[in-house]
Amino acid sequence: MKKALIIYESQAGSTADTAQKMGTYLKTKGLETTLSKASDWNKSLDPFDLIIIGSPIIMGSPEKSIVDFAKKHQSILAQKETAVFAICLAINEPAKKEEALSYPKKIIESLPASHQAVFAGVMNFNTINWFKKIMLKCMGVKEGDYRNWNEIHAWLDSIIPQSQVVEDDHKST
Ligand SMILES: Cc1cc2nc3c(=O)[nH]c(=O)nc-3n(C[C@H](O)[C@H](O)[C@H](O)COP(=O)(O)O)c2cc1C
């Protein structure tokens, strides 16, 4: 059975929740899946066939612990099937879409386009302090869960190691 690792950070919880649901989805696809916050990970990456790294974008940047994780493990990540996703709101705004598409590169510089994704996240004013709430409201940000699960699952399907897909096809025939 192929092994997947999902490494994430999260401030208000939506990236953590997305990572967890990605893990559940990958399990339904037959992958043994491990989930960890970047700041908690202190083991080897060797056993994993697929490594997914995810971060929210806050004030234009991914979480520092994710960037540090990617830097620390860059040589092994380059040898593995590695995929990165950013969670943000800008991807849903036509004027900011181009900038949003550059967010995964702020986590890891060089990955094939198919292994990078930018997903719309969640805005819940109850999870942030009053100052940020006022700032975001002034910027016209509206509350909502903007995640598109069909899009997220389609991306996961595209990054599942091909040998896993072949294994599953044999099982179903
Ligand atoms: C203080 C703050 C700043 C944010 N800055 C950005 C930003 O610069 N660009 C963007 O696209 N989204 C921005 N967002 C939206 C977040 O990326 C989005 O809410 C995401 O789902 C948060 O993930 P989390 O719940 O895992 O922390 C910001 C959200 C907050 C609360």
C-alpha cells in the first residue's frame, strides 16, 4: 500500500480541516495516510511515496513553519512525489487571481504545475481578533466557506501515484 503524508499549518483551522478531509479522501483511494502539523514533524520522510504540503496565506505569505519545513527537507522532497497547496481567498477574486496562483511558489520554488494548487478557503470572523475583523471587513471580505470539494478531490486524484491507480484498477477487475 502506498503511503501519503500531509503536512500543514493553520491559523484559524480551515487548512487543518482541509488537510484532514484530504487525508480521509486519500484513504478511500487506498493510500495509508499520515497527517501532521509542520511544527510537530520530527520524523524521517523516507517511508512516504507522496508528500502533500499545505498552508494558508495570511497577509500575502504562507506560514513560516511550512516554508521552513520545505527548506529543511528540500533534497528529499525533490526525490519524492511532492505536492503543495495554498489556501486563500484571493483565488476567487479575478483581479487577484494571478497573484494567488503564485502562492505555492512561496512555499516551494520548483514543482511541476500539476503538483501545485490554490484553493479558496474559509472566512469566519468568530475565529479572528477584533482588529483583523475590522481590517478585513473594510477590505470588503465576506464570511463564508468557499472550499470547492470537487476541485480539491480532482487535484488529489491527479497527484495519487500512478502505481496506486494501477493497483486499484487490478482490484476492481
Ligand atoms: C488576518 C488574515 C489575513 C489574510 N490575508 C490573506 C491574503 O493576503 N491573501 C489571501 O488570499 N487570503 C488571505 N486571508 C484569507 C485566508 O487565507 C483564509 O481565510 C484561509 O482559509 C485561512 O486558513 P486557516 O483557517 O487555516 O488559518 C487572510 C485571512 C486572515 C484572517
